[in-house]
Amino acid sequence: MPGCASPPAMKVLITGGAGFLGQRLARTLLAKGSLGGQPIAQLVLVDRVAAEASDPRVTAIAGDIGDVAVMRDAVAGADAIFHLAAIVSGQAEEDFDLGMRVNLDALRLLLDLAREGGRRPRFVQTSSVAVYGGALPAMVTDDTPLRPSSSYGMQKAVGELLVGDYTRRGYVDGRILRLPTISVRPGKPNRAASSFASGLIREPLNGEATVCPVSLDTPLWLLSPRGAIDAIVAGAALSGDALGSQRAINLPGVSVRVGEMIAALEQVGGTQAVARITHAPDPAIEAIVCSWPAAWDTSRAARLGFRGDPDFLSIVRAYAEDELGAAK
Amino acid sequence: MPGCASPPAMKVLITGGAGFLGQRLARTLLAKGSLGGQPIAQLVLVDRVAAEASDPRVTAIAGDIGDVAVMRDAVAGADAIFHLAAIVSGQAEEDFDLGMRVNLDALRLLLDLAREGGRRPRFVQTSSVAVYGGALPAMVTDDTPLRPSSSYGMQKAVGELLVGDYTRRGYVDGRILRLPTISVRPGKPNRAASSFASGLIREPLNGEATVCPVSLDTPLWLLSPRGAIDAIVAGAALSGDALGSQRAINLPGVSVRVGEMIAALEQVGGTQAVARITHAPDPAIEAIVCSWPAAWDTSRAARLGFRGDPDFLSIVRAYAEDELGAAK
């Protein structure tokens, strides 16, 4: 009875599945129970450490995503792959070999294993504003040339070219989401050059001191964790035809200067929160962050159905709600 | 006595050193005896087959450029590296794994070995018009976004990003020369999608039949072998400061349609030469060739001192002179 048959159940893989975005994505997919109308039968989470796996649909694998022995079973039969694992910008700049191994070689392995299976899985790759750099036009669009000025940005740009060609050849059905800087991330600072964009809000709201390493007029392009997860799920559900041959999408963000972020912090946490910030410019971080563009035309993303956050104050309030139990 | 000391002698490496461009480059460098004012003490030619090595300065190595055992000695101590070895466009499209291994993995190995030595060698990488594709602006400049629509073009674009970042980090001093299609190449047809751009002239002038796989109004962007060698030598001699962070240069070419090429053939070889061409469109070749741009702004290359050929007729005459002994 064609037309009445249930859609086949899917296997979904998330790399970086124990990480901040990976865990949230896993919870969201499990709660939805499906992706693009197909039920999720199995969700494989690969990461260096074992991810949370109380749901019977979850298989958690602890291992190196660059290790073919770890990855072969993880990828086999996958209908959708979310590749979130990465060495972040600051660390990839400091440790070039580690960045190349994780951000480039592991992606290549993943693409080759996906291709071997012959299932042409949906392949969602997160990318970054760091693919841009140098002299930028007044407004960055999906078609602005990629001229990274960090090794992380280079690795992400190379990844975009790889996913693009594997897609063109029919090996995977790729979609590349260029995420704005995620803010406010919960948890600890990491070694991303943009880590301060979360710390500046998170630490003061948690009663802790924090350092602002850039000047107040530094522009940032931000997306909340909720917004990032919504975009990643929407990106996987999009039809490939809607994307055509340009598989990379600049996601909508909030354009804000550091001074405005601190003003939003004051609205939510008061002057005592702002007083926990000390200012100590770090030229290495400033150099990386200032190479990223600040003004964006994301009309293509809007046409494809992506929505960002309304403003930075909403982002801070959502953080307080999700992580601090405010307004619950 | 500073200022009176002789410049130190150089070791120069050419990959693809037994190939068409590699052999010509080797002969040119040996005849010049120096590069950027420094005498050439040793010229290493690596290729799958042993290159011609009658000059005492030449060391010919036959081996796989992807093999670290072959490449370690070849790269050790090199002050300038010309990376010409590649799997050509048509073959890279047909055999994806071979193209990835040679056009991407071998480049990576070469860059890593160059980096290990800590000498920051000049690194000349030939690239291609195939890095472009999709909807192109009316005029392509050095800053037009790279959107390859072939695996060869993707591999070359990835190579540009790698050389750019290895240069930024101070591991090599890279310069990327985007060569127009080389015509007229002597010898046999190869598996480049653009192979016909030489065969169309070469075979008729040699009294042989040839097939034109594209329509007469197909635009091409061409450079003679002499022009290519001049550009490669000039590219190596340029100061890195003149290039800044944008290490890729679109070299000047001659913009010509296939019909005009045949008219030039008629001028040099007469109607009997033109009669040796049969027309049989090949959609696979047309698809690749038509994805390349035809109109170029090469003013940056001109400012950097690069000169192309005056017109296609001169190219055909130079071929007849160099290869057929005409006008000698």
C-alpha cells in the first residue's frame, strides 16, 4: 500500500555528542522523536568521553573521531550525520597539528566513511564566521569570498569545500551552517578566541569575576544556544533542492558591540554583575576576533526559513532562564 | 665584509619534474643558473619516472610524491619548491581517490616537510581557473569567491587555503599562480578536460586528425608554455611583501573562443590543417570547461610584473617555432 507505509526509521550520528551543542541537539532530537518526518530509531553520540545515554535509542561511543576503528561502526547505516566535533579557534591556532587532525582529517574520514556506505546521508557541518577575514565588504553575504586569517578558519573553509564537492558528487547531502559566535554558553570558558563572549555574561551572573580581553566597541555576531540548536535541526530538515549547489549558509545572528552586551548584563544582573568584569586587552584574541565580519546580509537564510534571536537582551534572559532557573 | 659576501647557493625542488612544465622549468632554471639573485647549487626533480639529469646540478628522483620516504630527502634543505605535480582535471573527476591523494594529500605532505625543516622555503603552487565555477561576475578578479564545480577545482582551492595558512604561520613563503589553460602543449593528449585546447592546434599541425569536443563559441583563457614558465619563474622571484596576505594571483591570459583558435590555426597551417578537425561535442567536457570563467581582470598580476601572450596567433606561431622547427 504505497502512500500508507510508515516512513523508514533513521539512524542519526552526532560527533561531539558529549559536548555542549551535541548534548542539547541529542536531547532535542530525542524529544522530537523524528527528523524531517522520519522517526529516529537510533542516535549514536561519539565523543572523547562517553555521552549521556539513558535513552534506549542512544548509543554512546567514547573514542577518537579520527580513528577509523571507532568511526566505521558509528557511521555505518547513518541516514543523518551532525558533525559538531572541533578543536576551537584559539586552540587550533596554538596547536596547529591538533587542529589539522581534528578539524580536517577527521572530517575527511567521516565523509569517506559516509560515502562508502552509499546511502548519501544528510551531512550537517557546522562552520564559522572565522572562514572570513582580510578586507571585507561592508555587508557579508553567503557569496563573500572566504579568506580566513586563522588556522581554525582555514580548516573550516577547507571543510566547506570538501562537503561541497562530496555533495556535488552525490556522496553525501551536505549542508554547512556558518554559526555566529554562540553566546551565552553555559559551563566553563574554553579555548575559543570568542570564549569571552559567553564569559562576560555567564561569570558575572554566576557571581564570578571575568576578564574582558577586547575593547568595548568590538563588534560581535551572536546566536544563543537555543537558536543554534533550532538552526541545526532546521538545516538538517531542509531539502537539498532548496540549497542548490551553494551548500553554505550564514545563519542569522545578533550584531552587537561588547559595550552593549555589558549594558544588557546590567539590565539582567544589575551593577554588581557589571562590577565583576575587569578589562585587560589581549592582542592575540583581539587580532582573531577583529578579523571576523560584523555586518551581515542573511536574507538567503531568512528565505530558507532560518530565524535568529530578536536581540542580545533576549539572549541573556534565555540564559538566565535555562541555566540559572530565573523566571521558571 | 657584509655586502661583499656571495649570496648563498640554493637547493631547488620541482615536483612533477619529469613532466611537460617541470622539464621546461628545470631547463630554464639551469640556463639562468640562479633564482632571485641566488645561484642554484642543486636542482631536485621528483616525478613518477626519472627526469632527465645530465646536468651535474640535477638530482632526479623517481617515486611517489605522496610517499614520505621519497619526499623527506627531496625536501630537506630546499630553499625553493615548485609544486607542479598534479592529477589533471578530467582524471581527478573520474578517479576521485587518486585526485585526493595526489592533489591534496601529497601537497599536505610537502608543506609539512617544508615546515619541519624550518627554512621557510619559497613555495610556488600552480593553481587553476577550475577553482571558479557557478554564477560568476562579469569580470573575475583575484578576489572573486572560489566555488569550484569539479573535484580538481576543489582540490586546487583547498590547496590555496593550505598554502595561504602555512604562509601566514611562517612555515613557507607561498605564492599561488592560477594558470590559464596551457596551450599549445606539445606531446600527447592528456586527461585534462582542457586537453583539446592544445590538441586542436597540435594534431593538425602535426598532420594528425583531432576531435573538437566543445562548440565554436566556447570561451577559453589561454597561456603559452613559454608564458607559463616565465610566470612561474617570476612568481618565485617576487618578494612576499609585494603579495601581502593574498598569495593567489590570476595570471594574464589570452581570452579566445574555439572558433578564433581554429582561425589562427588556418593562418599558420592552412585549410588542410583545419580539415583535420572533426566536431563531436562531449557533454562531460563541455560541462567542466563551461564552468570556468572567460573574462578576467588581471590588473593585480600586471602590477606585480606578470606579462601574458599578446594574442593566440602568437601562441600558435611560438608552438610552430619551438616544436616544429618553423622559422628557425
